[in-house]
Amino acid sequence: SPFSVISPLKCAKVNKMQTQVEDSVKPIVDPHDIDPKLLQKLAYDALVWCSLRGLVVGDRNSERSGTVPGVDMVHAPVALLPISFPEIHWKQACEVAPIFNELVDRVSQDGEFLQQSLSRTKKVDPFTSRLLEIHSKMLKINKIEEIRLGLHRSDYMLDEKTKLLLQIELNTISSSFSGLSRLVSELHRSLLQQYREDIALDANRIPKNNSVNQFAEALALAWNEYGDPRAVIMFVVQAEERNMYDQHWLSASLRERYPTLNDSCGFNVDHGSDKRKIAIFKTLKIIKTLGEIDALGELQQDGTLVVSGELGFLMEQSRAVKCPSISYHLAGTKKIQQELAKPNVLERFLENKDDIAKLRQCFAGLWSLDESDTVKDAIGKPELYVMKPQREGGGNNIYGEDVKKALLKLQKEGTGSDAAYILMQRIFPKISCSILMREGIPHKEQTISELGVYGSYLRNKNEVLINQQAGYLMRTKVSSSNEGGVAAGFAVLDSIYLV
Ligand code: ADP
Ligand code: MG
Ligand code: MG
């Protein structure tokens, strides 16, 4: 049975304190065998904890929950207990985080590489084309970004057969859940402590997760580097956002830890765009919406944006620290991920051979659709591949028989629209069993998990001020589901238990 492979609870160390109460220790072996009364108690306490500590999201059944804070909140979808994860792969993911940060920074400086790699995609994908247009304008005016701020999240799955930790993607824009993931680690630690007589798991084996504070620190330091006490940190978010509490956690961490920034944090709404930018603007007024920025923004001679016109261009041209800048955004596209996996491409950006080897070790098979042998193979064995367009946020990929259909259709059309996609080796993680909490109800499911490791990066001219791993996010989903979106309702937030 797939459940026999899960032994997080079996492997657990019973700590010394517990030996006194050994008689009453009833280690559970399998979350699916958990005593129903214990499950009820655990679930109840978890729900209380989430409510008291702000581990919440807007309720999707409510209209106002994405716009008005404080109404119609529901606990975030979470796993009731942490999922086991090999320490060696955890360490590996942490170790490569700063190397990936550096890679993004290097790639972002190679405008020709970005434009060239995306040139075919540009012709068939209007979204990518818009981004490249902004990018080429910046190249034309020779825009130099002196202060570079990256808040990234590199996602992995552990391939069961090969035992390789393989990168799913690297997010350079909207790296979400830094606020809520930290809380999930705390929730799990708290439950393990509280129920140590029933569950023989050592709370200390859940790694510390300081993601939100480390992101806040990077933002605050970037503000400091900007060097103008009147500058504000502006969060540009979607008009409707049920995950707003995750974002508010970041802004709250900034306010609490950096009181001098108190008047400088503005929460702003980006209408009609699917991206969120965190930027530092020099302005005296905290504006509320991108519409207002459109109406009020003015770019001064020295590049200062004082909050008009096409915001994409305006913001990019300004001296504001963008997170991400257009070149960081492009460096995080799936097409660039695939280009970087080609032989000898990493060598173009990094010198250290060990670093290169470490990154390459996490690369899954990645192909462009002009590689005819791979396309042929994928048509024959579509279940071994995932097809991905240049989009973010989940729900866009193609799996299974649909891969075959899509490839055959593209071949028939022959219009070059295949350049909108990449092909990726499908990764098959170990199937575990978990208890997933949704809308107050525990569900026992067979699941697979995806580990995201955050990275923060800050550079001013030649000085690298921050380059570090910055916490993590585990997401666990029902094993039969292809996509992993938490917001989309497939996955839940989880933490890891090192084994
Ligand atoms: P997005 O930017 O939309 O999040 P991803 O590349 O992360 O795009 O894909 C979304 C989800 O699809 C992932 O969270 C993961 O669950 C699943 N997925 C993506 N690539 C693979 C793969 N190679 N093998 C298995 N599952 C994958
Ligand atoms: Mg993504
Ligand atoms: Mg993703």
C-alpha cells in the first residue's frame, strides 16, 4: 500500500521529557489510523490556533472577502500535521538558494540573452511580448538598476524513483505565502508540543521558518539604500485578493520591526494586472490604487517617480527599486528556465564550477518544442511530460493525454505557436498520507508535496548586501491532482518534519 512508505511518525524521536509518561505515549503510525477522538481534538485546536494567530484567508464563498479586510475570513487550508522530508534534500534546497539568487541577477544583466531566448515566444505570446517591449525600451535608454531587490521562491519536488530533488520552477514575481507559511510551521510545532503524549514527534525537527521577517528585512534595507527618508514602500496587489492576509503579514512585519518606516508603507491595488510588484517610490503621499498612480504619477528629471500614463513603462523607467524589475521578471520565465538547462549555458553566467554543478543537479529534463525527437517521444508517452506556457499562478499547464492532443494540434497548424510552450519531464513524488484541513473539516487523503525555498537578494552597485535562503513553504495536494494551487483549492499549506 502507498501508506507503508510513510514513516514520519514511526521515525520520530521521543524526547527525554516523555519517558516519564511512557505508559501513556501512544505513537501514531499513520495519520490515517489516527484515533478518531484524538483527530477531533487536534483538528479543533488547529482551527482555534489558525483563528487566533491570523493563519487565515478570505472566504471564497463571500463577495467582499477579497476586498474588505476583517470580514468573512476562514482558516487557511492547512495540513494537520507536518509531512516528513529528508534532511539531506532540505539542506540541498537551502544551499542552492543563494546560488539561484545570484544566477537571476547575472541573467538579468544579459539583455541580449533574454531578448534572444524569448524572441520566438514573443511572436506568438502577447503577454510575453508586452514584457519584452518594456524590457527593450529599458535597454534602449540604457536604464541601469543600481539597487536590485529579489524576493524569490524556488519550488521543488522530490522524484520518488531517482531520489532527486528537482526544480519545478523559480518564481521571481509574486513569491507568495511568506506570511502564512511561517505560521504553519508554528502551528505544527505548537500541536506537536501540546500533544506530545499522543504523538511521538519532536517539534524541533520542524525547521525554523522566518520567511516573512527575512522578506521584510530585505525590503527595509532596500528602502535604506534608496536613501531618501520621504520614500515609501508600495505594495501593488490585485484589485481582489483573497490571500490578502499573507500580504498584510509582510507589511505588518515591516511596520513592527522598522518603526521608522511606519509612515512609509502603502498598500496599493493594481487593477487588471496579474502581477504584484513591491516597489519603493519617492513620494510624500501614500496612493491607493494603480488607477490613482496612473492619474497622479509623474516622472521627474532625476528619475524619481512622484506618483501617469502607462504604469508599466513609467514604473520601470523610474529610479524606484522594483521587485521584480522587468529583467528579473523575465529571468524567472519558464522559457528562460528551459534555456538555462541547456548544456554550457550556466557557464555563461557563473564562474564557480561547484555552484554550477549544484544547480544542474536540480534541473529536470526541459525542452523547447523545436526539439523534434522530444516532441515525438512526448506524443508517444505524454504521461511522462508536462507542457507549460509562459504564465504564473497555477492552472495553466497541460498534462497526460492533453499533451499529446496539444502537440499534434500545434504540429498541424505549423504556425510557430509552439514557441509559446516548453516541455518538462514530469516528476513523480512519493505518495504520502495526510490530513488536509479545509473549511473546518479534516480530510484524510493520499498526497504529494512540493517544497518552496525562499531567497532574498539585495545589491547596491557592486555591493551585495543580502544573499540568503529565507524560509520555506511546503504545499501538499491530493495525489491525483495535476496542479498545486493553494488559492485554486487543490493544495494546502504544510510544513516539513526532517527525517
Ligand atoms: P506556476 O508558475 O503556474 O505555479 P508551475 O511550473 O509551478 O507553474 O506549475 C504549477 C504546478 O504544476 C506545480 O505547483 C506542480 O504541482 C505542477 N507541476 C509543474 N511542473 C511539474 C512537473 N514537471 N512534474 C509534476 N508536476 C508539475
Ligand atoms: Mg510560478
Ligand atoms: Mg508554481
